[in-house]
Amino acid sequence: MLENLYGDIVSDIGAGLVGGLGLVPGVNLGDSCSVFESIHGSAPLIAGKNEANPTAIILSSVLMLHSLNEHETASKIAEAVEKVYKSQKVLTKDVGGKATTLEFTDAILEHLVT
């Protein structure tokens, strides 16, 4: 665990190593509460354009579910995300695809119900 400044630096470096800020989940753990979030900011250049990669916020939700001992649900969501990336058919622009935020999310949802 790191303090805010150092945690931010390490998470940014990690994001760069795996492909970008849209991919990295984040969690701030406290003694009595936690905050689960994607580590990137508001992305004002793409806000409202249906272009953002939702992977980071989805994986942050997976971390939250694990913390709530909802391991089965968390694993199903993580597996669905992994299947979408492995297929490489429905990816957002930041990872070399052409899909919109909604198309990418729909692809994950399809894997959750199959």
C-alpha cells in the first residue's frame, strides 16, 4: 500500500505497461471504507462521445465484488472481460479496435449470459 501521491505514480506506470489508463482498475483502501474507481480522470476530450474504454471501471467493480465476498459474480465478470479481449472482435479505439463504449459493454454482457 502506498500513500496517494506514490500510489498515483505507480498506477500510472502500471497503466502504461499494460496499454493505457482505460484498462487499470483502482481501489483506495481505508480502515472503515474503500473507494473503487478507474484510475484515469474525466477524459474531457472523449466525454459523451461513446468512445471511452470501460474496462477500468468494470474491473474496479470486480475488485469491489471480491471485497464483498461475491467471488463467483466477480469471477464471471472478469472472465467475460477476458473473453472479449481474447476474441479481439469488439475492442475500443484505445486498444486497436473500432467499437464504441456501448458495443464493448454489450459484448461483455453477451458473455455473461452465455
